[in-house]
Amino acid sequence: MQVQFQHPYLIASRGVYNPGFGSAPADVMSKVHTLLDILAWGATSACVAGVIVVGAMMAISHHRGTGSEHAASLGRVMGACVLLGTAGPLVQFLT
């Protein structure tokens, strides 16, 4: 017994469905760009806050006379800042 699916995109006699080259509506794209701008602003603010917090922790540690591994924390925060700073231009270059 053979079963046939009658969904318009899955009928074997028509071949594979081709969605074509569509584009997103303009109002959706403007909202997406606004959302990405807000996220980029927030991530940049988080990087600046991270550097300030690690710097404050280093200053407090130095004032107390205790040695701790804040350089690794600073390295991670700076790595995140570099990643964030290069993400936008890299995506612009690739598109």
C-alpha cells in the first residue's frame, strides 16, 4: 500500500519546494536593527563596568596587601571587550 501526502510543498511530482529570494519587511528590519543597537550598547556598558570592577578589586587587594590573581580576571574582561569590539566590523565585512 502506498501513502501519498497531499501537502502542496511535499508532492513528489512538483519536485523540491523553492522558497525564492525573499526579503524581510522594512518595519521588521528596523525593529531588529534597533534591538541590535540596544544589545550592542548594553554589551559595551557591561565591558566598561567589568573593567571598572576588576580595577576596583585590584586596588582593594593592593591596599590590603594581599596578592591575588586579578590579572586573569582582567584578561578575561579585556578578551570579552576585544571580542565585542571586533564582532560588529567582522559581520559588516562578511555581509
